[in-house]
Amino acid sequence: MADHQRLRIHPMEGEAPSPPTAPLVPPGSSRSEKGIPLHHPPLIRAVPAPYSKPHKRSCCCRCICWTIGLLVLLLIVLVASVGILYLVFKPKLPDYSVDTLRISDLRLNFDMSLHAKFDVKITATNPNKKIGIYYEKGGRLSVWYTNTRLCEGSLPRFYQGHQNKTVLSVSLSGQVQSGSTLMTALQQQQQTGRIPLDLKVHAPIAIKLGRLKLMKVRVLGECLLVVDSLSSNNLVSIKASNCKFRLKL
């Protein structure tokens, strides 16, 4: 029995021994056609890009585009409205002319200051057929000689209708310090019979279109006058007059 339990199996004569068992292919590799194991390169994990919010960014861009488009549209509407109003009403600047100039007082005081008092009569003309003009508070009229203001006065408040002419009488007064030099220059100029004076107009006005009263603007005017004399209590003869006016917002 012991001999039978110890029985060993030997290969038969003439039978080649079986080849050794091939080693197992390691996981993650494969064999080539020749049986050579091929190792795959290690897998590279993709790093995710930083998180962004494209939806929020696109909303901001869309909002900016809409805002710019709305502003451009409003600008076009405003320009078109102004153009239509201009074609319908055909606005023109008011005009002014100096009718008379009287020297009430022009003398040197004891402190050598120059005292001047003029009475000016001017005609304000509204040439517009469909536009009324409100002359507001704060209008000024002044007379200058060689960049020195001699006197100044206030323009009255009033409403001027379509194609209307209004005559205004304005009293001007002023005082110039160290006026002896200026008085000497005026006396020398008077000997020539041509004294240049500069009359300046500053008038805040409001335009009326139908029943609508628009915002205030300012009329800035300048009349270059040439008079024959500056004798007190004398009606001065105006030899030349050149007036220019413009609007300022």
C-alpha cells in the first residue's frame, strides 16, 4: 500500500517534456504579434480649466450693448426733434438798435473818481413769426470806453410777442476810481469829434413756443458806437453804430 501511495508519474518514453508554463501578462500590458509584452504609457489626467461664468459675462455685455443702443436712439430722436422744430418755427435772434444817448452827468469828484450817468434809449425787435420772448430778471446794459466800464443799468422784465418792437429807456450810472487819467483821455478824444464807445447787452431770456415756455438762454450783444461829444446835459449825436448778438446757453 505504501508503494502504491508513493507512485510517481513519469513521462513515457519518447514523449517530450511539456514546456514550462508562460508567465502571466502583468495587468495593464498587452502582447505584440511576436509575443513581446507591450507596456502602455501611464494615463495622464486632464487638469480642469478654472471655473468661469460665461452666462454672467454674456449678460453684462448684452446689457452694455442695449444701453449704448438706447443712448444712440435717444440722441437721434433729440436731433430729429430739434431739426423739426427749427424747420417749423425758423427761429431768429432778437435785434437791438441804439436810438438816442444822452449824457446826464460826467465829472470828476473830489477823490479824483469819475462819475458818469447816461440815459440810453434802445429798440428791441423780435423778428420771429411764431416765437415769443420773455425777458427775465437780471438783464444788464453797460457802456465802456477802452475796456473801462463807465456806467451800467438794469433792463426791465417784459414779454415781447411775435414780430414786435419795444422801445426801452434805461438809465445807466457808474463810478471809476482814479478817473483823472480817463477824463483827460476823453477830453482829448472829444477834440477829434469821434469818441468810440462800446455798449454791451446781457439779457437772460426764455423762448415761448405756442403755450410752452422753454429753458432760459442768454443774449449777449455788443454795439460799437462812435459819438461826437460827451458834454453833460446834451443829446449826443451817434455817427456810427455796429451791433452784433449771439445766444449762450
